[in-house]
Amino acid sequence: MFYKKDFATKKNKTLTFRFNKFDEFKDEDDGKLEINQTKSCYNYTFNSGALVNGYGFEQLALPTSNSKQHTTFNLVATDVLKVWSAPMYEAYSQQDKYYVFYLNEDKQINFFNVSEDKFPYETTLVFQQVPNAAVFRINSDNDTMFFASPADQTKGLNNLGTQTYENIPKFISGCWYGPYLFLLTIGDNNKLKYSKKRIDIWNNDNVLDVDLPDIRGDMTALVALKDYLYLFTKFGITRLSLYSTSQEVAQTNIFHSNSYIFPQSIARCGESIIFYTDDGIYRLKGSGVEKLEHAAIKNIVHNFNHDCSGVCFCDKYYFACKYDFGDGDQVGCESGDYVNNAMLILDLNSNEFDIVRGIDIKQLFTIQTQDVSKLCAIFRGEKKGYMGQLCHDGKFFGQSMQKRWDSCKTDFGYAGKDKCITQIVVQPHTQGTIIISSENQTQKIEVSDKDVSQRFRVRVFGKVFSLSFTSQQDSFVSCPEFKVQVFS
């Protein structure tokens, strides 16, 4: 909100507005708006009420085995194509360890142990196509990371080495549910298969018949959540409930969409599952599916998001995508070739929203151990051989990103009246550029960091106005105040 005071004169009114806080995203089509509400904001965050540096990424740093000090490391890759992170139990040491596996430019699997000294290990696993992967326990003994692609037979990797498994079908997605391991098979023979825990005696004849309407398309992903197994198809979701160790399974088709459900957007978030379709972002909880409505979501470029990526972290949904900012500017990666140019951050509890602009994120993933909890990413462009971790300094690997906050348009409650903004006062340590616009004029004010309030005289005439705050460096903007004359 902002505070308004009226000072009457003989010829006009002088209004004084003071931002109490920078407020949430609003759709300008919604009707009555206030000037402290934003129609567009990127690389700032304003959840505290002030405009401060937003999210960014820096090189991934993890603790060594003998120290809590975090250190960075270099990967054995000039391009990281895909990443999988997972806890894995090792029988010989009777310990749970946490590994990050990644595919380099030669489609070779490398990995490192998160909880030990950081040194990337090369493997002999090389694939013709980018594989799918999942962790399963083999022989009730060691956890194994399994990889499979349409062009490659299923292969496994654990502390005992690598092995090819001719009896395990090539899979898209897999998870444990009840006493069974369920897998979705690849290609024209797209089926839901299951097996008992001993993968070495996998029985390919165990096929679960799921009654799916043809309009739902092929099966694409499996997510086990509480008492149910959720089966995602291209255009729908079916909830499965296992009654016994026989093939008796109850199923309910709980969602159908005319828009494609992107498997790489599906993320488990506590007791919910978040996913994206060409129609928007949805939340599945129990047997209900709701669309998450937000003014900032509508500018996702729906026809060009087949390379999106979504994960949940600390009750927020992070979604890398292509986004239309509609301003013609070129921020960060937008000055060259790019696939994704934004990351949306949606707080699932408060519905607060932030946007990172100018980073081409290839994939988002998380690292979650007893000592480490981080949201991470791999990228396209000049940082394609790095893994990054989320930071809050508004920088991309040390380089400050262009930041901007645009207010909604307002007539200050005096529709059709001629007005003039005459003065702006900013609080100590404010810095950046303030842009005042009307249908007739635009004026820019450069504000440098000072430890006292600063007052600027301006003259911008018009009937409808908007304000913008922008900066290329570290920035802080709190409680600006401005005066508006309304002419009678």
C-alpha cells in the first residue's frame, strides 16, 4: 500500500504518495490498480516490501568430508547434458551416500559423491542417446542407478561397478509402490510393467493393464505419493491404488487436459505434485487438480516450452522456461541464441512470485542431504560446462544481472484530470535508475548510493502514469515518496 495526503490550493491539489511497500504482480486488465503494484518485475525480489537483489546462480560448492567449509570443483565436461542426483545405500559400508551423476558432451556418465572429497569419477558407461535414469535396490542389497534410452539397453552403476541388464526393459520412468517396482517402457510398446524387489529375476510378463482413454495418449511418468501411484500420460493423470500383492489395482482417471503435460515439469512438493501444461501450472493433491492462477504466469510462451524444467525446493516451485516479457529488451542470454530465458519461482504457501530473467537453464535439480540442501542447475551458453547453485545476490556467476520493476498504470483516482509529478524522495542507500512515464512524457533519474535521503525535482505531465526502477548493479529501493499535482 501507499499513503496519500491531500493539500488543497486555490488552483489544484497536491497529492503526496509514499510506498509503504512494493506490492504483488497484478494484471492490468483487472481494473482498479495502485501504483505500488507491479505488472512486470525481474531479477528483483520485493517480498520484504523493498526492492532488493533477486535470485542468481553461482558455481556449485559442497563441503569436503573432513570440513564444513564449502569448496567448488571442476567437472570432467565441457558440456553437461543432463544430471541425476539421489541417495544410494551401499551394503558393504552399511551407509547411505549421496551421488550426483551427469552426462558429458560425449554422452558418458560421470559422477561424484556429495558427502566426500569432491572429485569427479569417469565411468565406462557411454550412450547413443540421452538416457532416462532411476535408482532401484538390487538383490535387496545395493542401491543401483539404472540408465536406459531408446537406443541403449538398460545399464546399472553402483559401488561394485557397471553392468548391462538384458532382462530389464528400457524405461521412461520408474518408482517403488507397495511391494513392486513399476516401470514405464519406451517406444511403441508403451506399457506399465512391474516386478518384485529382486531386479535380477525381473519377469517381463508382469504387465499391468490400465484402462486409459485413447485421448490421454502414451504414458510418460510415474510418481508415488502417500497411498497412491500417479500415472501421467501426455494429456491426463490416472491414480492407482494397490489393494494387495496380486494384480488387483483400483484406478481413477482424475485429470484430463487438452494441453500436453510436460513430464520434465512434474515435481513432488510435500503432499502435492506440481506440473505444467500448455494451459498453465497445476497442483495435484489427493484426487483433486487445481490450476494455479497468477498474473505472472500468463506470459509463459506456451508453444515453445518443450525444454522446460521444474522442481520443488523449500515449498517453492522453480520453473525454467521461455517467457515473453513483451518489452523488446535483450537481457543476458537474450542477446544471442537461447532456448529458455527465465526461471519462475512460485511460493506454494503465500502465492508470492519472483522471476529471474536472462539465464538459459537446461535443467533444474536439487541436492538434499543431512548437511547440504541446495537448488542447482545446468545451463546452455558459456556456462554449459558448469553446475550452479541458487544464490540471492542477483548475479550469474559473479556478473550482476539487469534488474527492473514496472508499476501498473494509474490515474491516482482522478480519471481524465491533467496531472504532473513534481518531486521524488528516496530513502538512504537507494541506488539505480527511476523512470517516470505518462502518455506524453518520460523522465529518467539516476540515483547513487548515499547514506541520507535524496530529493529530486521532476516535471512529467499527463493523465495516466507509471514508474519503473532499474539497475545493472547491486540495488536497494525502499519507501520512495513522490508528489503529484492535480489540475482543476
